[in-house]
Amino acid sequence: MEINGTLVNYYFHCKRQCYLHGNRINLEDNSEIVKVGKALHERNLQRDSDEIAIENIKLDKLTKNFLVEIKKSDADAEAASWQLLYYLKILKEKGIKRKGKLEFIEKNKSKKKTIIVDLTADKEKELQRYVEEIKMLLDSEEIPERLNKTSCRKCSYYEYCYI
């Protein structure tokens, strides 16, 4: 599977989820939480603008200054930030330079509803290393261990991991 923003996000969120999704074991269609997130996401997109598809990625909104990524919640802002950095890298390769803006519909863990990210040279190097690690993970014969966190109960892969 070709690397995309979802896989980058999952890599930081849960390597097991990244592995399963990257190896085409998709259980998200059965998840009520995922359905709610998609509905909120689409509602916001309809209000503001249309999604833009470039190669194997979908961008929420591209403005004069920012690439905007809309997320349901700030539950894993780090994973969302790396996903956005990945998108910024793809745009940069196309000759389009922007800063990234994460917008959270619900904020639970941080005080900010918006986070600005910038694809610096150091972040780009780090991102490239992560992309290589994701490729090795997806090619591996071993499924990563489950995390055993309380957040696992809300995951669309919960039944796969625990039942």
C-alpha cells in the first residue's frame, strides 16, 4: 500500500492500527465513532469549501497561506500534526509552499482549537525517517502488539484486538 496521511496518523496513534489498515484490514466502516467523525468532517467541509484530492491524499482546505486539516477532536494532536506535515511535504514537492493549520471541532486536551505547524528542514528529515519506518512496518510479517490503553475501547479495531 502506498503511504498516505491516514497511515502517518495511525503510525503515531497506534502502530498496530497502522499495520492493520496498511495491510487492508479495514474495520472503520463498522465504527460509530468513525461515522460521527466523518459526518462532522463533511458538515464542516460543506460549510467552508470542497476537499482537494492530490494523488493518494485528500486535503480539507487550501487557502492562500495555509493547508487546513479539520479533525473531530484534539485527542491525538501529535498524530494529526505529523499527518498534516506529510501533506505539506506532498504539496512542497508540487511547488506549493504553505504552513499547516489544524482545526479541532471539539477540544478535549488542549486549550487551543487551532494549531499551526510548519514543515522545517528538520521536520522534513524526521518525517522522511518516519515514512521509511512505516514502509518497514507494513512489510513486516509480525503484527505489532496492542497498546492496552483506555483509548483502545473507542478504536474501530477494538474487537479485532480484544475479542
